[in-house]
Amino acid sequence: MIFALVLALLSIFYLPSYYRQTKPDWRGVADYLAARTRPGDAIVTDALFDAGRYLDYYYPGPAELVTPALLVTNLSDRAVSMRASSGRVWVVTRFRPRPLAAVRLVEFPGLVISEPVVVVYEPQVLAAAMIDLMQQAVAAAPGWAAQMSAEGVMDPDPWVSRAAAYLFLGDTYRAAGRLPDAVAAYRGMVADSPTPAGYVLLAKTCEMTGQPEQAVQAYQQAVALNPTWQGPDTNAADALATAGRWVDAAAAYRAIVTDESTRH
């Protein structure tokens, strides 16, 4: 009897607040986009908590769903194609981006659509806009995660959320050919959420920028976090690093992590 009374009291105080939680209106966003997008359009999604996966589930329309990096990749060719089809770039974010004259912000519970009102096809302008968007995501991620936890909608880790935004930012820099900036973004990623895969990405990007010593250091961090990469081959790579043979050491570590990744 007492247990039943406790359950009843919990229902009285807890359930109303549960049903007042503001959950992201993916269906509303998808319906809005489906009614207004057309073939040749691209919809960019941000890095926060699988936004692209959720939108892909609900959106039935003709536009291509892309990450910022994918939009920027081969952007000159994409811009020509979009111009020919009168395609437009839409953006869906979990945070409210800074207002721009070229877009109209359409807000839904938990989500914001940046609807294009001025069509832009200049590759440099589009690339800069995607980089700026991901910089905003990095800045917004911890506060967004804390707000979601406070509202009981979900419980994302603030630093993992920011690491995901750093990953998207780094990928966008790489797609734009700005490799030193990509390295800086990936360093922010592993600082917030150190993972073997993150350090490998950092290491490979360091190699691309001609920094074999920094690449080796990142590979060593990756190996330290993944016991399956530790063994005789790693000892040999360590010996090359100790000898200051950074290029050879980086190649040896790269072979270790590449061989392991192909086995899984």
C-alpha cells in the first residue's frame, strides 16, 4: 500500500514535467523541408548528436543530405551543378546560428532551419560559411549539451559533444584544403574526447602537413589507448621514433593502425 502511494506521488510530480519536455521536432522539420526543397538542393546538418541520421530517417524529399565537409569537397564542381539546377543550400542545426542576410531562420522545437533567401554559388563563400557554421557548433556544443540534460530531453556529455563539433570542423577544413587549421581542430577534438580513432585522424593529418614528429606523437597516443595495437611491431616503431627517424616511425605506426582497421 505504501509502495503504491509512493508511485502515485511520483506520477503526480514527475509525469507532468516529463510530458512538458521539449523534444526536437524532426517530423515538423522534415515536413517543412519536403514541401519546399527540390532536386539539386543540398541540406547540411550539424555535428550535434547524429542530426544527419535523425533527419535522414524523417525526410522524404528530393534534396541531398550532406555534412559540411561533403558539401565543401569538390565544391567548384558542385557549385556548377547546383547553378545549372538552380539548387540551394539549406542548413539544419540543433543550435541557433548567427543570423545572416542570405538566410531566414525557421525555428522548431529543438531545431533551426536556415532557409536560403539569397542563392549563393561562389565556392569560396560557401566554404567560408560552412567553416563558420562549424565554428559556431564548437562554441555552442557544451551549452547545448547542458541544456538538453537540464531539460531531461537527453543526457549528452558536453565535451564529447564539442569533440564531435571539432571533428566536423576539422573535416570541413580538410575538405577546403586548410590542413593546418584541420590539425588544430583535431587537437581540440582529442583534448575533449581522447580516442584511438581521433588520434589516428590527427596523426594522418599531421603527416599530410609535413609534421612527422607530431604525427608520431599522435600515433603513440592512439596506441596507448588501444591495447590491440601494442606488440612487437609497435616496439619496432617506438625504436624508430627514439632514433629520431620520424618519417619511418610514422609510416610504421600507420601500417599498424591500418592493418588493425582492415581486420575489423
